[in-house]
Amino acid sequence: MDEPIDPRTLRALVAVADQGSFRGAARALGYTQSAVSHQIATLEARLGTSLFVRPGGRRRITLTPLGELAHHHAQRVLAANLALEGDVTAALAGERGTLRIGTSQSTSSLLAKPLARLARQRPGIEVSLSNISTAESLAQQLDRGQLDLGLYINIEPNDRVVTTPLFEDAWMIIAHREDPLASSGSVTLDALNGVDMIAWHSRWRAQTNLEQLWRRRRIRPRIIYRTDDNLMIQRLVINRLGCACLGALSVEHLIAPELRRIPIRDELPPRTLAICHARGRELTPAALIVIDAIQSAAHPISPIAAAPGMR
């Protein structure tokens, strides 16, 4: 194996694995089906093993155990190529002074002071903040060099992404002050049975885990609204359309005196906040400044801390 493997064969491998067929891979890549078949045959001959189980007919093609291994390495090589292209393109465009950070709604507020320190120590650095929809998408963008850092809840470490946990973001309930729940010092999840609720969409892993816990415990709240807009959730609660179960970061700042925070006594699915970056990629001085500032300032959000004028 003196000659390097052609990246086109690796792209074909990933496409066939993702699409489950040669026809689907050809459509995704813009190739003919025969071209994809030829690339896979070339790669299999090069590696000396079959990479796919081909059941025939319309059934989905799947990877063999050695195919899984090859697919894993192919993804890493292709991601490294994308990162290389991104870094070179940015350098040519004079964008080396840009720091790209991926966050969620809940975590972006934690960046204000770290970014202020960055502005003092490295004036002129442009910062681009992106609201990323899922932990999986964040990991993918870090791996591809599309982001430099991430500040996120429940992102799993793997061989492509390094994560540094900061603290656990406690679950809490927010309710209107006239809601019966608001008179409780703290509650168990059983208090939510039969209650009207506003919730995040279930595509969020934390929300899915929470709702699975409800089902296991036969707790059946009535979810009448779903939205990923944390401010909208507070506005809906203010208007007495239901209560909400959110992370403490999301409700650290309540927007009206009618709202109350209620701590939960039960053990709940973890919401671990972490800084993350791509494994094997050198961090810029700007990224290191922000990481140090975040770690220095990191502190758990108290589940019973009240804003001024609120109990």
C-alpha cells in the first residue's frame, strides 16, 4: 500500500453506508451508480476485504465489521480534509482573527465576560457565535473545522471531540405565582402529573430523557405547547398557559415578577455543561483565552437563587 487511498473512494464508502444503497450514494454524490460501484470495488480490492453486506433486492446494504472500521477511518480522513480546506481558505481571506463558537440558547449567556476579556487581551478578534441545534451537529462542525469551540449541554466525548465538563445545570420548574406549584418550597416530579406544561421539542436529548423518566414513573403532564425559544416559554407561563421544566441556565434571569422558580427534589437526567473542541487541532491564542475565562468563571447555577424582587 505505497500509494495513498483516493479520497473519492472514501467518499463513496461513506455515502453508500449513509444511504444504504449504491443508487442512493450515486444520487447524493452526483455520480453514476456504476462509478460508485467501481470506487467501492477498488477500495475493497485495495483493503483485501468486503466492506458491505449486499442482501440483494431492495433491502438496505449494511457494513461488515471491517467495513465499520473502514467507515470510521474514512469519516476522520474526510473531516480532516475539510478542516484543512477551511483553515487555508480562512487564512487566504485574512480571517485568522475570527473565533467561531457554537452554543445553545441556554449557554450563550455565559460567554459575555469571557468575550469581554478576549476583547481586552486580543483587540480586533472577530467572534462568530452560532446557535447549534443538536449536540451531534456541534460535534460534526467542530470535527470539520467549521467551529473552533463549543459550549454545550450533554455533548459526548469521542475520538474526534475533546470535552471539559464545567458543572451540572439543574432542572427546575417555573410557574406563575398564582399557580398552586408556586407555593411549594420544592417538589418531586409527581407534582407534574396532570399539569398543563410548556416544553422544549423532544429532539433535544435532555428533553427526551426527561419525558422517558415521566413515562417510567407514570407521570403524565399535558404538554400543550412546545417551543425552543426560552423567552417565549417564560411569556407563556406568565400568561398562565402552563408551567415549564427547564434547565437553571435557561431561567437564571426571569423576565417578570409573576414568575416563580421551584426546585425539584428528584434525581433527574444530567445536564452537563462542557467546553469542547476538535481533538488534534491546535487551539488559537484567542480560543485559549476564552477557555481559561470560562473555566475561571464557571459556577453551578443555584436552583433556588431568586432574581431581585422575587422569592
